Amino acid sequence: MRLMASRGRPKPKPVPRSGAYRGTTGTGFYNFQGRDALGMYIENPAAYMSTKSLGFATGGGADAAASTLAGQVISYSDDFVSIHDKYPKASVHCLLLPRNPAVYKEHPVVLLSRRDAKGAAFLESVRAEAEKLRAVVAAELRRRFGQFSAADATREAILRGDMEISGGQLPVGRDWSKDVIVGVHARPSMSHVHVHVFSRDMHSDKMRHRKHYNSFSTPFLVRLDEFPLALDDPRQPYAGGAQGGVLTMSEETANDADDNASESADDSEVKGAQDMGQGKRRHLDYLENDLKCWRCGKTFGNRFQELKRHLQSEFEAWIRE
Ligand SMILES: [Zn+2]
Ligand SMILES: [Zn+2]
């Protein structure tokens, strides 16, 4: 299934640069830095494939596992690549990247809100892939934290050989997938369409300021099941705009082209949001929201360090559920 560009958006021009990676599409030289950094996984996923069989490290603590996995490809097909976010903002944080050049630089909110047949089919294909990745994330959560979980206790004991299986069936245990969130940012600055698939704990040393937190825990993150989004939803690039109202990536991120390859997707996204023109600012107020615990709803104003300490204890309680 291929969704063809239907709005006349020009294809992104390759930028010749010495030492740049040569794409495999034969269209020339690419520079996969800054907001284009996700392109390297799309163009050449095999080069970033994990050396571990399932894309997950074994052994080591959660932090060790997370750093080992950063930027690794989990799986890929002709149409999609799944990777570990290089700068995870949660204990497990993956990205799903469509590989079709006809759409991969569209604004994700516009792309996933299309109501024509091709658009609907594309959304369905993204949903199906995202559900696969959700299952992968859930399995990784169980692998890392199942040993601490009350709901997984019997199952874990059986797997360890500490307990006899009864009724010939391993208990299903905890449904980790219900704690996996799937969505796109309303104002991404990474130029390739990417869907975040992550555990809701927001427990990561890469989660370093209020905007990081709010970009994943407020409606700034448009959940995949909200699509197609109403045209007048304030998170549309042009809320209530005409059919032709498409925000181009260059307009959106013109102020964000700092070409900093070390920036994470979400650092860039936050910058892009901050640099938006006044006319678009009202859509981005989510990032300025008071901090609010995802688990108990307690608010922390802008006291980020206090929230971080609280999230640590919530994380420990959450894995024990
Ligand atoms: Zn993003
Ligand atoms: Zn709480």
C-alpha cells in the first residue's frame, strides 16, 4: 500500500555535503542531521539493526539496557522501521517510522487526519504497525519489571520453576500493553513522520525539563486513536483552515534548523514549539501547563525537580502493581 503525495508538496531536496551519508534511493547525497536525523534509519535500517536477536539487550539494569538500545532498529519492512528512541523519555520508548518518501515528510497531524480512501488506508496501516510495536514494548516492560509485579508474581514464579503450573496454562499475568501510549506530537520538528510508542512512566534521565514532560503527558501528544482529527481541532497545524491549508515543514521548523545532530527528536520538537510564530502559539500552550503526575494527578506547578522525585516513587509503585 502506497499513499501518493496528493497535495503537490515538492520532494525534499537532497543536500550535497562532503562526508554525508549516501542514501540508498539513488537520489543523491543526504545529510541526516538535526531535524533530518531519523532519515538514516529509514534509508538504511539494516545498518542500525541491533546485534541482539530481538533488538533488546539482556542483563544489566534498566538504565544500562536503555543506553544499549538507544538508536537501535528493532525491526523493519519495506513500509516501516521501528527503532528505540535515541533519547528515551520513558523506561521503554520506541518510534515507528513510515518509509514511503511520498508521505514521510508530511505533517503527521495532517497526514493521519486525511479522510480520503488512501489516507484512511494509510492510517490503518500505521495503526496495525503501532499495535505490533506496542506489543514489543509491553514484552520489554515485562522482561524488565515483571519480576517486581504483583500481577505477574505467579507467572514469574512458574517461569522460575519455583511453582508448579496449575491447569496446564501459564497465567496471562499483568497486561503491560495498557500502560503503553501511542501518538504523535502536535508540533514535531523532526522532519520525518514518527509515531511515539512508549511506557507511560516518564521515568528516564533523558526527561530533563517541563516541556519534555508536558510534550508526552498533555494533549500536545495526539494519540493515534484520536485520528482522523477534526479539522477544527486546535492541534491541527491550521485549525479550521481550508482544505489547502497545509503547513509545510520548512515553515514549521524554519527557526529550528540548527542542524544539531546531538539533539533528540523531542529536544528539537520543544525548540520548534517554542519558536513558533505568535499566530500559532495558542496551540502550544500545553507545554506550559502546570506539571501533573500521570499516575495520581498531583500537580507540581513548574517545580520540575519535585515532580522528578515524585515520578521516581510512582515508578517504583507502578512496576509493583
Ligand atoms: Zn516526536
Ligand atoms: Zn503521583
